Amino acid sequence: MEHWGAPLQVPTIIVDPQQPVYVPGERLTLRCLAPGGEAVTSYQFYNQRGERVHTETTGLSVGPWLVLTAEMGKVGAYSCEYWAVRDGQTIYAARSQPVWISVMDFPLAPSISEISLPPGKSPVTIECSAPPGHVATRYQFLRQGNLIVSQPGARLQLRQSDLDATGPYTCSYEISVSGRMIQSLPSAPLSIHLTGPSVLPETFRPTLRLSPTGPEFTTGDSVTLMCSAPSWEKKMGFCFLKAGEQVACTKQDSQSYQIGRLGMEDSGSYTCMYWVAEPGQETSSLESQPISITVTGVPLPPPAPQIILDPPKRIYFQGEHVKLTCSVPGSEQVRGYRFYHQIGEQISELDEGAWLERTAMTGNAGAYSCAYWIIRSEQVILSGKSESVSITVTAPPLAPKLSLHPKLPVYLPGEKVTLNCSAPRGQEVAGFRFHLHRGNQTPEKLPAASGGAQMELTAQRGNDGSYTCQYWRWEARQEIASENSNRITVPVSDPPGKPSVSLSPDYSAYVAGDRVEINCSAPSGASPVKYRLYENGKPLGSLLGNTSSWQKDLQATGTRNATRSFACTYVELIQGRKVPSYASDPVSISVFPALAAPSLQLIPPLLLYVTGETVTAECVVPAGPYILRAHLVLRDGETLREQLGPQFPLNVTPSDSGTYQCRYSSELHRRHLRSPPSEPVPLSVTDPPPQPQLSVDPPSGVVSEGLPLLIICTAPGNSSERRFHFYNDGAEIPPGDTGSEISTMEPGTSFMNSVLSILRAGPSNTGQFSCGYEVNMSGRWIPSPQSQALNVTVTAWSLPVPLVAGCGGAATALALLLLLIPLCRKKTAASCRLPTSYWKSQELRRSRMRRSSDNSGVNMCGVVAETQPVYVNIPFRAGTALQQWSRDGQVQPVTHNQPAWSNKPVVGRNPQERGKREEDADARVERNSSASNTVYSTLTPPSSRAQQRGEKYISEDEVYSEIP
């Protein structure tokens, strides 16, 4: 018995077909044959440079081979080697003896020419000339690409009787290279056109036959050429041609030509033709279709074949299938095969096909060989026998046991499974192998790591067949494998179909604070027992049963948008195993920061606004990744206006007072959003103060130059803070202006007066006087409308005719003072104080009148210089009315709301008013201090003279009395 570590025997490499030289484009096969009995693991081929060319495994049914296409770059020596695994070690055989592959290019193309005198007339000869240096053995002539004849001669003669002889011609030649005939490239085409006497039509073309039919004959054989022509009443003659040249012509009615003993020179293409003789004319037929005759020497037996075992083993187990293939070298036309089986001294001959299949049994053991046979010249020629191969049959070792870990009812693609193969106790084991069985297919051998007893599988849909294992040992340098183990099935099932994720509401973009419902929907027909949700690939939670919705409050990342990706799976029971489904396609959303609240600012920023003012509410929107669409302004929570621009001009009225906010709308990925409202901003609107009343003293508005002038502005209301302004011809008179002083009375119940005192009126004081005032509301001075304008005229001063003596004037002034003293005592200090300017003006007036009286020499004592009435500040109580005697003697009531303005004497209004009316008269009426309802009268001098005022004359006996 040989040691297992003995070296492997050297293989043999053969080439099919075997040729001394190959031309480009030919296909050839190199076979690497290991000696019989070797357990080959794999083969390898090497080219002339020692490079690996191709490797085939022993799994191929016809054995390992290398298929090449002959090319100039593949010339050289080729060899092969094989290797086997023994005791877990790889052992390489030595390389085979090289076989040489020789490739040569096709010979150069010949030239073709026409020889005819004159050109186009019969006969026409075509000559094929090989290039210099090329020794041609045969020539081929082709018409329109079809072979006409192959002959040793270089010339082809054409006759006019050949109607189809017109057309393009090409030729080629053959040379002998190491015993093989190599055909050259074709020549350039030559166009031939024949004209001449008429010939018989195509329907009268003859037919040529051989007897025996051949077309392959050996030297010494006999053959008869028979030419069959259509029936013809006239006399005929027949001619036989070889390669277009006449070889024999028979007498009338003789239609055959016999070659009694064939020689090698008789090989060629033969045709026949006939002619009909008529008086003065001979008509020829067309040539028959050509027939080839090939003459060979004495036949030699074809080369012996090779018998190949598949699988190639030295020892086979009972019941194992063995295939014997009879491989024929070269390109012989094999007609049959014979296999020989030697049992002891007995040899059985079996007529079979190219292979023989046997089931290894004790009775089938022994040596086998094969042969094949061919037919040449109608003779059966048998090849020699192949070398014999031996088949040894033995019983295999006991089967092992196969187990699976982990054991599950079903496996998912990608899961790891381990196969464990256990050999029976006491069995010698060199290694293990595993097989995959799929239906009736040949078991697939699986690659096991280091031939160990375990094999790890990855569950896949394509590997869901049954598995078996074997163990093996070495015997006679051959691997002896055990029987197959029990079969184990690894059922593989795809996970349940992937669900789908949907969002509600489904927006193109989300903002922080949005609540979204994530729904996981299993495919139709699925029976989920659990759902799982994933956010950005991380588990977010699970739900049992059919509940498959999650509520999620979205949050942004700082001031930038955040991407959220949601996917889900579900669990389904498959054969009792909880199998998770494929993950759904993720649904990605972008979460943008929530819209920031804007800020609202009022322009101008005031605590209080006046009716008619324009206030601009500006909505300031913070920067963000949004498309701004509109701004909205709200009052007390209700939208007033919506517009594109951020500024909302308002022409305010008190009804516009309220709390104002603003917000803005924007678009984010085609989603319309509204921001939260801004912080509230209060807006207060009030009407302007009422228009004041303006009066002058003297009421006529006409004052003599140098005399005092009083402008009284009366404002309703009791505001504690007011500022009065006086205007002359529209220009404001500033306080403290030269010769004037503005004094304001303390506020009373319903009115407040301010007096512009001009101590000495001058021409510059002529004009239209008006007044206005400001009220302090919420820290803002709000102006009233200006009063109606009154005209004041300053005239040059002159002394009138003395009407009242100076003593009477002094007495009148004294009486007036006595009248005011008890009044001031009864009133509060606020209502009794009189402006200093008022008293100064009265004193100045009296002094002026005294000086004037002294200068004129008129006794002014008791006489008033001017006849205009003197007005005093007269207090009154609620329900008290004044009566005025009009020119027509009627009594008219005058209240504090309806003073007698214009050209009539006016009683001072409320004693709480600061502006007091100055009287033009020098005398005053004494007040009765003891009466509760005091009556003030206008004092006039005891003169019957009337003073003209305007265009009318008014009696100076006007009396204002208090109506009881």
C-alpha cells in the first residue's frame, strides 16, 4: 500500500484537433489528463511564458480543458498541472511535458488574369498566379463566391457554351506546411463576359453521376462517370471535362466514361456536356453541375482514442455512477464507438455511443477500454484500442449524523446557521464535507472551512433546500467518502413585507411646536402583533396589537432647521416565530424653528394721541428662513388690516383707542404660517380740547393809542394744567413781549381765563387777535383749536369834551373798590385774587385821565374821560342770570354760556375765571356787600350824549341788572 504522502504522478496534455500548424481563427482544445485513480482537486494551465491561462475544476462532466482561438500572439509551448488535498494538505503534481502550438498567417493572395484572343471570344482561359516564393500544390476557382473547381493546374478554360460563365471570378491556392494543406487568401475579383453562338437553354442542361457514388476512392479503385441528357431526336455527342478541360468525348449515343484504375492524379472536379449536330451548325448544351472525385492512398487506421472516467477515481462505492467517455483526437468523422470490459480473461465488445454509464457494483469492476470506427471509400475502418482504465468497487463508510444550531422553525435571510456533522464512533476521519440538495439536481458541494465538522451558513432564499454531510478518509491514495448523513432542511422565509409610514397632518415642512401623528400601516393581509417606531434610526417606542399611531411634538435644533427621519416595522408570527418585518421606507421631514413673535412700535411713540393725528403702527419681523407674505395689525385681539408692508398708518379717533398687537404670515415650503402676536402696545386717543372764546376790552375792539388793551381768552373745563397762547395776525405773541403781559386765572368750576394785558396800546397792536391753549394729558401738551379771531384797532389818542368832573370819577373808583372788598372776603383766595396787571392798568388809566384833564383845563372831577362801559369781574351763583337792556328797551337774559360779545357791554363771567374784563369807564358801581344776590350795573356819566359805535348810535344809559 502506497503512503498517503507519495507525490502525484505527472499529467499528460493533449491538443484536439492535432495539427502541425494552425491558422488564425481556428479553435483548439487543450486537455489535461491526470493518471487514472488520482483524486484531483483542480487543474491549471500555463502558456509559453509560464503565465497561468485558465483553471477548471473536477466538477466538469467532460473533464478539465482549455479552449483557445489560434492567434499569432498565442504561439508557444503549453503545459498543465493538477493538485489534490491529502490529510488537509494541498499536494501539487509536476507539470506535464509541454505541447507546442504553432500558428501561421494565411498565404498571400494570388493574382488572377484572363487569356483570350481576341478578348471575350472562345475559348477564354483564366490563370491563377501564386506570389513569388510560394509553391502551390492546388488551385481553387470560384465564380460569384461559389467554388467551381479545385485542381492542380493554375489555368481554367471557359467555353461560350457556358451561359452562366459570365460573372466575377476569384481564385486561391494551397501550400503544404508540415504535411498540412493551408489555403491562401482569395485573389481580387476578375469580371468575365462571354459572347458567341447560341447554346441550348437551361432546361436542357445534362446531369453527371458517379458509380460507385464515392466521392472518396482509394488508388486502384474503378469509377464510371455517366452523363444523362434529355431526350433528343437528332444525333448527339458527349464530352467529359475535368477542371474545365476536356478529358474524353464519346461517340453518338454513348453517355458514360470509365476510369478503370484510379490514381492520385485523377482527383478533381468533373463535368459533362453534349452537343446536337445540325446541317451547317453545332449547338452545345450547358455543362452539368460539377462532381468531385477524391483519390487517396492505402487507408491507415485512425489514431487510438482515450478513455476517461468521470469522476476520475481509483475506488468507487457500490451504487456510485461512473461515466466512461471515449475521446477521439483530431476531426475524424466518427460513425460509432466500441467499449471493451475485461473480466478475468473474458472481453466483451459493446456497441455504444461516445460514452458509457455504469453503476459501480462488484460485477462491474475491472478494466475498460474503447475504440471507434469510421467509413472511408465505403469501407469501415476501426481505430486502435485506448489504454484501459480500472474500476475498483468497495462499500462506503457508515453515514454520519447532521444537526443544526440554533434550531428554529424558520430562518430569515442573513441569519447565521451552524451545521454540525458527527461521524460514528470509531471511524477514521480525514475531513468533512457538506452538500446542498435542490430537487432532482446534482448535490452541490459546499466549501467547508478546513474540512472541519462544522459549517456556518448564511440563510438565503436560494439556500433553502436540504443539507447532508459526509466524512472521508484516505485509502490507496484516494479519498474514500462515507455515505450521506440524514437530511436537514433550513427553511428560509422573507421577513413580512415592509410597512409604510404616513404623517398627519402631512406638511411639506414643519415648525417647532407642531404636533404630528405618525401612522405605521402594514401591507394588506398582514397580521401584526407589535409595531415599532424609529426616529433617525433609533428606537422611539413600540405598540402592541393593532395600535400603530404615535403622537410626536416636534422640536427644532437651536435657530437652524432639524431633519427628522421616521421609519417603522411590525412583528408577525410565522410558524410560531415572531418575525420582524423589513423596515419601511423612511419619511424625512424638516423641522424649522417656530416663527418668532414680531414687535410692534408706534410712530411717533406717545402715551396719548389726538383725534386726526396720523399714527404709524410698524410691525418689526425678526429674521428667519421664511418667505414673508403679509403683516397683520390687531386691536383688542381682532384683526384690523392685513397687508404686505410692515407699516400701518392710522388716522386716529377716540374709537381707535385700545391695545394693539401685530403678527405676520409667511410661507415655508408652500405652507402658510402665522406668527404669534407681538407684545401688546396701548394706544390712547382723545379729542382736542374745546375751542376757547376770545374777548377784548374795550369790547368794540377800538382803543386809543397809549391806553391799556386787554385780550381775554376763556377756556371751558377744569384741567389743572393749561398753557395759553395769543396770536396777532396768526403770529404767536410770546410771553413777556415788550409792553404786554399774560396772566392766567386759577381754574374754576367750568372755565379758565387768561388775559393778555397790553399796558399801552400802540399801532403795532392793530390786527386780528386769536388765542388757544394746551392741556397736559398723560404728560403731553395737547393744543386746542384756535378761537375765532377778533379785530383790534388802535387809534390816535385825543381828549373828549369833559362829561364828568374829576371828582366824580375819583368817587366812582373809590366806590368800586369798596364794592370788591366784601366780595373778596367771601370767596376763596383762588377766586378773589385779581391780577396785578389788571389793577395797574386801571390805575394807569385814571392817572392818564387826570393828566389829560389838567392839561386841557377842564374839571375832570366826577367825569369819565371815555364814555365806554367799565367791566368788572362779577361773581355769580348757579341759577343766576343776567339781564341786558337792549336798544329797543327789551330785557334779554344773559348767562355765562352766552355772554354779550361783540359790540355790547359784557359782564365778567365766573368769578373763578382768571381773566377779568377791564372797563373803559373811570367810575365803577359800588357793590352792595350785604346782598346775597349782588347786582352790578354799568356806570355811565350823567350825560345825555350818545357815543357812536360803528354805524349805530347806542344810548349810554344801558343797564345790566341781575334778574331776581
